Amino acid sequence: MATKQKARDDIRRELLRRENARRHLLPFCRFVDPNYKVAPHLELLADKLSAVEKCAESGGAEDIGRLTVNMPPRHGKSETASKRWPAFLLGRHPSWRIALVAYGDQFDLPTPQNWSRS
């Protein structure tokens, strides 16, 4: 009997984890990559990206319409904002069209073919 209850609890926890990943960017990042490290600066970035999403949802009536992100190299900026966030948005808004633009050819923009490998 205890094993059935444990199995039910495990299923409930997993369903909650998946729902949290559907609703919030950083849990989504952790869901996709268990090695993804959440840090305070990435929490702030996720809040700002959420505000950009809210602006798009409202047709530009609310929150942040444009966002410039400046962080030192290797702090998770590209991984979070340029790779994970577009995948997260398309999961929430499948009809949205998203353009990823970078200056120069040094930045490896994600494509649908390599999103699962990012």
C-alpha cells in the first residue's frame, strides 16, 4: 500500500514540475537541462523577459516592448534569452512567429533542428 502511495506522490510531483515548466521560464530551463544553474541575475532576466511576453500578449499595451540585455560573457544570457526563451514562448504561444537576430556570424543562433541539442 505504501508503494502505491509513493508512486502517486511521485506522479503528482512530476505533473507539478511539468506545469511549473509550462508557466515559468527558469523552471522550463531546468526541465530541459537539469544542469542549468539558476542565479539571481538570471531570475531578474526571466522577470524582464516575462514582461516582454506580457507586452506581446497585450499587443504592446503593457510592460516592456523592447529589452536590451547586457551581461558579461558566460553568465547565461545567450542560453536563457536566445535559446531557451524562444522555445518556451513557442510552447506557450504556438502561433507566434519569432525572429532571432544577431550581429555578425560568431553567434550560433539556435534553429528548430538543434533546439533539442542546445
